[in-house]
Amino acid sequence: MQQRQIGPFSVSAIGFGCMNVSMGYGPRLDDAESGKLFNAALDQGYSFLDTASLYGLGHNESLIGKYLADRRDEYILASKCGFSRTEDGKTVMDGRPEILHKTCEESLRRLNTDVIDLYYLHRIDPKVAVEESVGALAQLVEQGKIRAIGLSEICTESLLRAHAVHPITAVQSEYSLWTRTPERGILTACTELGIAFVPFSPLARQFLTGKCQDVTTVTEDDIRASIARPRFEPENFRQNEKLLIPFAEIAGQHDCSMAQLALAWLLAQGDSIIPIPGTKHMDWMIENAGAGAIELSATLVDELNLLINENTVAGKRYTDALMTSTDSEKD
């Protein structure tokens, strides 16, 4: 797989999003099967793994710590902090320095490692200044517990404030053909500052693969039935499905899968973009890796831009409540 740069780290151009095996899209994958998938991903050439303390409330990090401990030098490890649990069991954004330090210690223990290569603030806590949260992460860098700082779902103004406290290595946000929020400003800011951009949900929560065909069967423990519901409402989904007909034709004309075409489009947006598709399926993990070998012409990129974008897609990417509380939506 081709390599790209995230700060001081050289990584596979396509990273592996680990969340899916623990939460988000139905039941967890069996732990032993998760271990096989993670090891196979490294064998396939993935060298950038993305997890978080939130994923399965530590379960995801524990899987990596258990099944990949003896291969720690083969991958760049990214994790995230910025959420905590209330006394009544609710998960809430929490950017207080003491919580971020505590979360890091817990993650290091679960991940079975001495240092996390890239540590993101998962979300901006509106009750805590971003400078304060990033200052706490800077202390973790000084202590040798993390190597670089990242930010997730952040707007341009917040990024500039954070970067003034400590250099930011990467920004992670949802970005795909059907979610163009980063194009409002944060992509330009990252380019100007030399910051890598890491798109999550680069396959539009399976939509762009063509494998999500019946949204009426989506279970309550699936993100598409809750926070990402608008575009997967039956009426919206029926409208959106129409876009996949010409999209599939284009993929066929270029001898690739729809998933590979969607990932290749992202890679064509700039050399500092490293998408992190996630999956619980061995075959799909291998399929996604193949996108790194696909080069799209400028004409084809323009054609895809016109076909699928936020003006041609029905429904918002998140529920109204989540859209209001997401910092990246301020751009």
C-alpha cells in the first residue's frame, strides 16, 4: 500500500478504523475473530490503526492490546479521549485536564503500550476552553505518554486556537462524497498549517459501498438508527439510492468496487488525506486496501463531485441535536 505522512509518521494511505468490531453497527464481533481481523489488516499493509477509549467503553482498546501487543512496532497507533461516564452511566463530553490525563492512563493500560503515537481530543467540550484541553495533552507529550496531538470534529477557529497552544498533527472529521463539511474551511486550514486530515466514515456508513440495501432492518444498536438517522430514513434513503445507479456504473467502467471508488476519490483530494474505513468483514477490509492502487483522472473526480454531494443527497448527516453540538458544523 502506498504511504502518506502524518506529522513525523509514515503510514499506509488507507488506515483501519477499529470501532466497528466493538460498537456502532450491530452486535460486537467475536473477540477472537477481531484478533484475526486486526492481524490480517497488518498483513495486508495497513499500518495506521484508529481506536478510542469510547469504542465499546474500552473494549476496542483492550482488543488491540491483547491481539497486537507483539506487533506494536508494525503500526502507528491513534486513540482518543474527551468523554467520561456520569454516575448514572451516561457518556458525556468531558475535556477537563484531569479527565484527559486519567483517560490516557487507562488507555495505555488497555492498549498494553508505553506510548500512544497520535492522541486525539475526540470532541470539543463546550464547557472547557480548547486551549485548556490541548494544554493537558501537551503535558502528556512532555511526559512521553503520547507522541502527537490530534483533534476530531473541530471547526477552523477552534483549530487555530488549539494550534497556538501546541502543534496539531492531525484533524479527524467525517468526510466522504456525501459529507462535505470539511470543504467549508478546515481542509484549507490544515493544508496551510501542514496538518494531516483523517476522514472517518469515508464510505458514508456503508452507503457508498452499495451493500446497505434495506434500512428497515437496521437495529437499535446501529448508528444509522440513531445519530446518523436522517439520511437513512426510508424516504430519504430511497432518494439517495438513486445516486448509486450511475455510481456503480462508473465503478464498473474503471474495474473497481464502489467502495474502492469512494476511497480513491478521497485520496485524490490531497496527499495529506488518510481515510480510515472500518469494517467487521475480512473480505471488505481487503477490498478497501485495494483502493490505494487506484488513480482517478481530474475529469472523473469532477464527475463524481457533481454526482454525489450535499446538494444531491437527501437528509442531514446527523440528527438536529447532534448537528448543533458538533464543533465542526460551525464552519
